[in-house]
Amino acid sequence: MLNNQQLRYLRGLCHPLSPVVIVADQGLTENVQSEIELALNCHELIKVKLRAEREQRSEWIDSIQRTTQAELVQKIGQVACFFRPNPDDGKIQLP
């Protein structure tokens, strides 16, 4: 669980990122889930674009958190940022 200082730090790092995965009409398919997993392993901090209505986006965010064990850093509109530290090759040092 991240504290407020760590969340603020990660939000600052999220700002310049571009979405690495886009979830759209097909929803959270296995391929999309595996791409999110791969992106978290490589980058630790990722932006995901969720193209759907508010309720659907919330369900997708909950599902991503459950399946990847990643923390939601922030969500703004159709974009959500997730963080999961890589225990083997950690690039992001939290304050």
C-alpha cells in the first residue's frame, strides 16, 4: 500500500507518460491483460486508456488491480495509471 507522499511522487512521474495499452470495444480480453502484465513488468508505472462509460471503466480498473496486483496511482477521465514495483529490476525508487 502506497502512502500519500509516494502517490504524489508517482503522479508526477505519470504526467508525461503516454498510454501503453488501450482498452476499447473488446474489453479486457486475455491479450489486453497480458499486455498490461508485460508493460508493468517492463516499466513498473504505466498509463492505460479506458474507452468506455464511467461504470465500465470502474469495473475494468478493479479487474486490472485484482489480476495484476498493481496499485491505482490516479484516474482522470478515460486514463488510469497503475504502479507495481518489479522486485528483480526496480527502476523507480519511491521516497
